[in-house]
Amino acid sequence: MTLLAASWGMPFSFVAASDLSAAPWINVEPEPVTAPGYGTDPDLLHPAPVPWPKTLTKDQQVLISTLADILIPTENGLPSASEAGVVEVLDEWVSAPYPSQQAHRAQILSGLIWCDARAQHLFAQPFSQLNADAQRKIIDEIAFPVTDDKQEVPAPVSFFSLLRALVTGMYYSSPAGVQELGYQGNVPISGDYPGPSREALQHLNTIKAELGLE
């Protein structure tokens, strides 16, 4: 959760590709979560189950699953975001009784309502029931960066940026994401430490020269 909290707030600048006002944005104010959190001194050596109930409805889970799989589909033998368990983790995230997660919950729920409203406006169907091309058309409206940092970011675009950061952070913290990254972690070495590789030393010396540390 700490990793995700650090990653979601990265700066961005986006603009919709078309007029989004036809599907008005509705700011959802969900009931506050009053369940207990982990407390100020959790036992990290003996992790306990999540102590709060999940709050997403079945329909919300389906829509998030659809959006997550647009971001990270099944590819190269690796599972999609939903197949890797991202929806369940995101449900825990937005259901957590902490201010930042509750702010995310309100933004995510508002964004889900907007996605369905936009789909109904353009295609007279809920987002999850659209074909892939129609879904992509809506996502393309809110997904792409621009260079004008002073431009006001529309609420649907801000929602999708948050969702993208959460989904990717959760996916690449999963076993499937770790496998795709090729991350090995700490690997024990048998025998004497061989020292850094020639490539690593070459990189280090290059950086030192650039910084004037030679």
C-alpha cells in the first residue's frame, strides 16, 4: 500500500480528445468507511487479513475489470490485470478507512458512473456491454497526454489517470507483473562474492565521470 500511495500522485497533464460535457460528471459522496484499519503498529512479520470489508458492488467490480483489462490485457502468455487479481486488490484499496483511499474511492466511483453515462450517450449501452472498438473510443477520449501543463484537467481524465496508476502499480506488484519485469529480488550466492559485473562497473564509471567524481 505504501508503494501505491507513492506512485499514484505522479504529475500528469491530459486532455480529452472530444467534448466530454455531453456525459456530465457526478461527484459521488459515498458513506464513510468506519471499519478499523491496521493500527499504528502492525505486525509485519505476521500479516493479518485485511480488517475492513470490501465495498465495491458486483457491477462496479465488472466495470473495473473491463477497464483494467483494457489497460493490461492478456499478452505473451501472461494474465490480464483482472486475471492477476487486480480488481480484488483495488476493492481492498478503495474500501480502506484512510483519508487518501477514501478520496480515491469517491473519484473511482464517480468515474465508473461517468463511463456508463458516456457509453449510454454514445452507444445506448452500459460500458461493459460495448464491443472493444466502442470501449476504446471512450477510453481514447480520456487517456492521452498533451504538452500544455496549464490546461485544466477534465474530471474524467483525472479519474482515468488515477485508475491507470493504481491498476499498473497493483499488477506489477503481483506475481505475474514481477515475472514480466524479470525481477528476481535477493538471490543467494554460493561461494565467494564475485564482485560487480564488467557492465555494472562500466556504468558506474560512466556516471562518476558525468558527475565529476573521477
